[in-house]
Amino acid sequence: MPHKQNPIVCERICGLARILRANMLAAYEDINLWHERDISHSSVERIILPDSTIALVYMLKQACKVIKNLRINSAQMLKNIELNRGIIYSQKMLIKLMSKGLSRMKAYDIVQDITLKVINDNSNFREVASNDAKNKKIFK
């Protein structure tokens, strides 16, 4: 994707994370015989410990470079969030309704009704939620 700034570095970090997880599996298999140490443990450890630590250090350094050079366009981020007309906050509302004593299913039904109105009417989540009769009863 030509618009990405650090695709190769980030993809490399992602790929190396797979290697670390695979090495973790080998380490887990060593645990089963921890009280019966034999040479099979050390052969695994001689490979996975240095390889994993070297890979991890490299991954952290690369991630730090990516983060250090990260450019954030706050205005564009806010614009992207607002594209969904506030629906992104539906989960927060669901949790708030549940904290008011509603069951998850009841709260879900209320939030889903509001969300569908927003989608179908091309309106705003906050406005629809504020004007919803069920919400007014609960949040009075």
C-alpha cells in the first residue's frame, strides 16, 4: 500500500512475533520435564533463549523508531471518528445502561434500536439517544 510509511518495518515486527510465539511453545514443552532435566532441555534452550532475546530487542528497537517518527493528524482522526455519526459510542452506552441495572439483553436491544435509527435516518447517535423515551426514563 503506497500510502503507508513503515510497512516493511511493521510487517517484519509482526513476522518476528510469530517466531517468538513458536519459541514459546518449545519452552512450554520443556516445562513438562523440569524435574527430570536432561540434554533435550538444553538443546532447545540453547537455541530459543538467545534467538528470542535478540529478536525481541530488535523488535523493540524497530517499534521505537516507528513510534518516534509517527505523525498524528488529530483533525483527520476526529473526522474519521465522526464519519459513523457517533455509533462508535454505542458500546459505552451499553455498559452505562447495564450499570443502571438493565440486563445485557435489554440494554443491547435499546442501544441496537437507537443505532439502527441512526443508520436508517442518517442522524446522530447522541441526538437519537438523548431523545429516546426509554433512555429518558433510565437516565432521569
